[in-house]
Amino acid sequence: MALAVRSTWDPFTALVRQFDRDVFEGLTRSAPSAQGFLPAADVRKDGADVVLTLELPGVDVAKDVEVEVAERRLTISGRRHDEHSEEQGGLIRKEIRHGEFRREFSLPAGVTAEQIEADYDRGLLKVRIREVVKVPAAPAKIAIRGGETTERPAVEAG
């Protein structure tokens, strides 16, 4: 019986795992305060692209949202304004959060701002990172330290 060897390596696995880690670490690292909020985020693969979708209802993205790329990090930050700054009579419970937010995601090496585009529609900000591919590392030999050979004295036959 012949065994077929199939590679399970997926170039997006590490990226998705890192995004997942960032999302969950972001929940604890950037927990919303009483004034702020943390928009929910989905990360998915779409062919060779990765698409981030953030829920941003009630946010004026043209004035209050920034998407930036620096040092292998994608940062989405902004502010949702409270429409009622005066005391709201009859308010029993306030669950709609307002204030500043910031989400950060790690990017693989080689991703540039030219590969990223953002669109906003009906409360969802979609950030597409085009052609995310794993750049293969060039093969290299590693020197072994401490591998010096010492000459052994010749053994005389006797």
C-alpha cells in the first residue's frame, strides 16, 4: 500500500492565528471604559486576501476614523460621539458606548499600505489586505560553534 504525503501547511494559518491572538488580547488590553467602546471584529480569508470587518454603527467614518499602517501593525482608531450630551431624563440603563476606540492587528512582513483598502457601508468598516502571501525565507547555512577538532596523538603499535 502506498502512502500519500500531503502537506497541511497553509500560508494564512499563522496570520489568522496572529489576528485571532490580537483580537482576543485586544479585548483585555483595550477593554472599554465607561466612556469608550471596543468595536467587534471579524477576520476572514478571501482567496489570497484577508478581510477585517469592524462594527462601527453610529460612527462618522469620514471625520472620526483613521486606518494606519506602521511597523507591521494595522491600526484602526476613532471616536463615536454621544448624541445627547445633556442629562437624559428617564434613562434607566445605558449600554450604548461612546468615546474613543483603537484596534491593532499584526501584519506579515512585506505587507505595504498599497495592499490595503477600506470601505464603509451600513455600519461595517471592511479593510481588505490584498495578496497576503508568506514570503519564503532564503535558505542559509548555519555555522556550528564549538565544533573545533583536536588532533589526537598517534598511538604507537607496540
